[in-house]
Amino acid sequence: MRAFHKVSEPAEFGRRKKEIFLHYFYLIDLRQMAQKVDSIESSRRLMYWIQDSLNLIYKEMLVSVTTGIWKKC
């Protein structure tokens, strides 16, 4: 897991947000992964993986927004 970093400017926040969403939603074809689900256990693993990915996105964005607000004060 990557360490969180401080955002120095709004453009950097935009690039970071785009990178996160591309990494988790564009490059990963969830339909293809869902087709490979053949048991309850594999569907659980897929759900946990999606949940972990969304948690990472939320944490990264929260840190970025909080850091940006803090720098403006």
C-alpha cells in the first residue's frame, strides 16, 4: 500500500484523483472478474476486494481534500 502524500496544488489533486479512479475502475474489468466467480467463497473474495479498493480511494481523497483545506487556512 502506498504512503499518503501531501497535495501541493489543485492540479496535483486532479491528477491523483484521476490516477486512483483509472487504477480501480478503468483498468479492472469487473464484469470479467464477476464471470470467473463460481462459488460463494470466490464471490466473497471479490466483494472484499472491491470494498478494500473503495476504502483506499476514500482514504486517499479524504487526505488530499483535508490537506488542501489545511493549506488554505
